[in-house]
Amino acid sequence: GWWMNQENLRRFVGSIGADWTPTHWIRFNAVAGIDQVNRFELSTIPVPGLADGFFAEGLREQYRTQDREFTTSLNANINRALPSSINSTAALGVQYNETTNDWTYAAGSGLAPGTLQSSEAISVQEFFGETKLFGVYASQQFALWARLFLSAAVRGDQNSAFGDNIGFVVYPAFSASWVVREEPWFPQFDAISMLRLRAAYGASGQRPGRLSAVRTYDAQAVTLDEAISSAFVVSNAGNPDLTGEMSREIEVGFDAGFLNDRLSLELTHYNKTTQDALVARPLPPSVGGPVSQFFNLGEVNNRGWEATLNLDALRRTNVDLHFAVNFAANKNKLVAYGDTTIPPITIGTQRHIEGYPLGGYWSQRYHYADDNNDGIIQPTEVALDSIQDDEEDDLSYFGQPFPTHELSFNADVTLFGMFRLSGQLDHKGGHKLFNWAGRLRCA
């Protein structure tokens, strides 16, 4: 027989929509769509198996998985002109999303020569997971004299990943934008073609893991009355009060245009705080099951600047030349675990430590000296600080995995209104990545 590894992938993406405009100032829209992926993998090691004796009786594996996402929404938009040069735009809507994933895996050996049927099962596994989201939202915007724009919005979500004691989670948002350049009292400089001031506040959420709030069990064989029986043990403690991580962000900034908008600048400062961050709190051994339980405890802060500078260097009938520079700076910090009894969360060389960026790299301090003055540092001339019970005070902070600043330069040229050539250079800095390849070579 022949060794065989096959993968069959099938995907279907479909949607249907409907619009209804009963009057010129109201419009209804409904959309439903599905995205489904089916994957089938098949692997066969025929008899007599591998040369070194493994799977001497052959091996047959099958893996089938299906991922499906169903989305539907119903929206209403109302646009009315009010007295005193005020325009009102309102929106209402409901949404429903459903994500499912299920897979089965089976492996067997004992293939008879010349056949592809196994006679002995090695492993049979199955999984099914489902997440449902129901949300409603409403927004209202007023445009005053086509210069001042005020908006407010609210959204409520109910997610199947929340705990049983959690109902709708509400996310409000507010924003204001003022085109100062259009005010009659603003000095009419030809150099300044546009000036807009803006500010916004908004909240959003990140749901827990699919089964983080649910108490789950694993099957386990036990001896009862001198016979083997099946029993169940708690694999995940669950938490009926578990909700999503709540992020609240404030943004302030301005947009300015110069020289008939040939040169424009966008500048934004943001401050985002995430509360109720999910933290796995250790459980005492006396529980006799899972070693941790998720709670909404932590707090994380991100703040920084974003800026974009655009330049239309050339405007001609057949040639347009445009340049853009983008800059972003971010400072990330774990403000608090929310529980002083929780030990440092460690993943390899990375740790979550209060007052430092998430996932920072921590390691032992080291010292060296060229004792014999030969210009070469020998291994015996390097000393590592000792670690006492893995205390964080015995480790040094070496950096974070997230860039503290990003810079990009874009250029594009359009010829005869039909051809466009563009390019980009970008830089990211202020962060570190662990060199696992170097570690393996050293080891």
C-alpha cells in the first residue's frame, strides 16, 4: 500500500438582504448570512508500518471538523431635518450571532494487508462548542448648522459565554465634533483650509472563553466494589457571576487642513482602561479538582498618541503624487490583579506583573568581569543571581512584547486616472521578542 495524507476543505459563504423605505426619511434594512467551513483529514500508514517498528500493523486516522458562523441583523435609520438648521439622524437595531464548532477524531490500527479498514481503535474523541450573542443598539446624532455634531449611542449584549447571573451588559458611547473653521468669527486664513476639534467616550467588551463560566466534567474510570465503573470529576469550576471584560476609552484630537487641503494633519490622544479583566484565581488543593477558577478581577491601561500627516505633493491632470506618514505610540500597563493573594502569572519567560506591561520578559540578573584581563569573558567569569522560591524580586525586567511606537511612510502615484503604484515602509520599536532559535542553539 501507499502512505497517504489527504485534506479536503469546503467553504460556503452566503447572505441575503432586504431594504424597505416606506418614506423618504426612514429606511429599514435586514441582513442574514452564514459562513461555514468543513474540513476532512485522512491519514494512512499501511502495513507493514514504519521502518523502525512503530505502527507495524498500520495506522488509520480521520479528523472531521465544522465551523459555522451565522449572523443576522435588523436595522432602522431615521433622518429628519428639524427647525433652526438642525438635522437629526437616529438608528435602532437588533443583532443575533451564533458561532458553532464541532469535530470528531478517530484512530485505529490493525490494518489487514491490502485493506484500509482498522480492527482496533486507538483513540476516539469528540467536541462541540457553541456561542450565542443577542444585542440591541440605539444611536442619535444631531448636526447643528453643519458645523457642530453631537452623538450618543448605547448597546446592550447578552452572551451565552456570560455566567447565569449576568443579564444584559450595557456599553454607552458619546462623541462631539466641531468644525471650528466654518464658524463666522474664525479668522479666515487662506493657509488654514479646515480645522475640526473632536472628543469621544465609549465602552466595549470582550466576552469570556466559551466555557469559562460553565462548570464542566470529565469522565474517569474508578474502582467500585472491585469493578471498573465510570465516574465524573469537575474539570472546570465555572463561575455564574462571570461577565465580559469592560473597556472604557476617552479620545481627544483634531483634524487640520492647510493650503487647500494639500497638507493635512490628524492627531489623536487616547486613554483606555480595561476593568473586570479575566484572571484565573488559584484554588486550594482541598477542592479536589480544578486548580483555578476565572474571575473578573484585573485592570489594564493603554494610552498613547496616533498621528497622520498627508501631503498631496503633485496635482495634475494626468499625474497625482501623494505621501502619508503615520505615527503611533502606546504605553501598556497591568494596573492590578484585583487580588493580592494571586501569585505572578507566568508563561515561560513572560510574566504579568502589576505596574509593568502585560507579558513582560523577566529573567535572572547577571554580572560579569574580565578577571584575567585577557579581553574574553569566560563562562567562569559570569555569575547569575540565585532565585529563592521563584520570587519576582529575584528577577529583572527585560522588556515587553508589544511595540511602544510604530512609524510608517506611504507613497502612491496615479497616472492618467487609471494606473496606481504604491509602496510602504514601516518600523516598529520599543519591544522585544524572545529568540527561541538562539535558545535552542545554546542548549
